[in-house]
Amino acid sequence: MRRKIPSLQALACFDAAARHESYTRAAQELALTQGAVSRQITALESFVGVALFRRTRHGVALTASGRDYATQVASRLQALEQDTLDVMSTHGRGSVLQIAAVPTFATRWLIPRLPSLKRQHPDITVHLETRTRPFMFADTPFDAALFAGTPEQLSNWAGTQAVKLLDEDVVPVCSPDWLGGQPSLPPDALARLPLLQQSTRPLAWRQWFEAHGVASHQALAGARFELFSMTAAAAACGLGLALVPRLLVTQELASGQLVLASDATLPAERAYYLVRPEGGDPAPATQLFLDWLLQAVQAA
């Protein structure tokens, strides 16, 4: 049975015109004439039987129906484009995995190990995008996610199952200059030094001081950074002390750019997990990726 789908050209013209709310700018984007765009949209409106644009003194504006349809069309075109790029990236051979990951874990831990995955499974291509919070897999193209969180957070992520990969050992780090030649400082000494804050973990320093019986009025004060990679870079530049997962700063610790400010750690509450949709058997490529991850964790 023939599908009730308009022409791709008409949808592309509608998508461009909807984004710009201008036939002229849509024509410029698509390298068409304004008349060609207008004819395509007129044909589309005839096909769906609904007015998608209305004329205004300054050009055109989306109708309510047009705005709703434009949102749906944009997501479908984006997905179609991604599917096409996936086929092109593997030349029609092998499998593509769409993985969401917390940013610094992806850059500091995962990506340096991906050559090992490529050697073991040369037909698997991994596409990475960053996500820092739970999402609905049904609304995204992702096959799995690499997520840092607590068991409670994982249990509240509806429609998913999780496999634990690594515990998170959180340590205070700083530039060697802050130690003044000492091997490390006691926890109470850190309360008097400038602290760097992680915007995704605003209570981390308070929890660290409380865990070691130290009262600090500055636990929530200090420059704030969105990513652990930013916080670590700021600490290496001497801006203050950072509280970061050890596995994300192994290179800086090995090179001496960063040192442990104190031997006291924060008891692990979080861990890193592979999260995937619940129900049914995972795709073979997803299972191979998980098996490789577990091997990489063992070798770390």
C-alpha cells in the first residue's frame, strides 16, 4: 500500500520556511527560487488539506497547525539525515552505535580506549553525544548511555536497565604550589583555601567536609564550572582546589600538573553505569560494546 507521505522536496522547503518564517530565506538556504519554494508549500498544503502559513504585512507566519507540523517534520528529517549519515559512515557494512555519555568520562576515560574496541570489533562504529541527565530512550536515537549516578537515580530512570562499570573515587586535587612542599594537607587546612565548585554537584565540598568532621563556612563558595574537565583545568592553573573523580584526572596526577591536596577521599556514592532500554534482547552490537566495556574496566 502506498504511504501517505508528501514529497521530500516539499517537506524540505516547508522545514526551511518554517525555521525562517520566510520563503525568501528558505529559497536562499536551499538554492532555489522563491517561487519554487512557494509552489512546493502550496502543494504540501493541498496534500495535507491544512493551511500551514498565513500571509502577514512582513511576509509569512506559521499557523497553529503549521507550527505543530513543523516540529514533527523537523525531527523526522533530522532522523532521516542521521540514518543516511550512519549508512555513509560504515559504507553499508557493520553496525553503528549511538551512545550518550557524560562529557568528561567520555573524553578522559572512554575515547582513549576506543582504539581497543576498533581492534576487537572493526565493524562497529560508535557515535558519541553528551547527556548529563536521564532521558527517554524512545524519544532519542540512542542505543545506550554511559551515566554517572547513585543507585537511587538509576532505579528512578524509567524503562531502563543498568550495568555497573566503575565506582567513583572522589579526591581533592590542586596545583603543587598550594601544598608548600608538604606531601598533603589535613582536611581542616583545606577549609581555609579557595575551593572550585562543580555546577552539577553543588554540595560535593560540603559532603566532603562533613564526612571528615570539618566545619567549613566556605564549602559552597568559589568559582563554579560546568564540567569536571573545566574544574580540573582550573585547579591545574592554580585557581583553587577541586573535588573530582580520580579516574578523570589520572593524566594530570601522573604528570604532576595536579597533586592530591589531601589523602582523605569522599566515600563513594556514585558509580558509572551502562544504561540501556529495558525489555527484549539488546542488539548484538550493544552487547558487544558492553562486553568490551567490562573488559576495559577489568584492565584499568
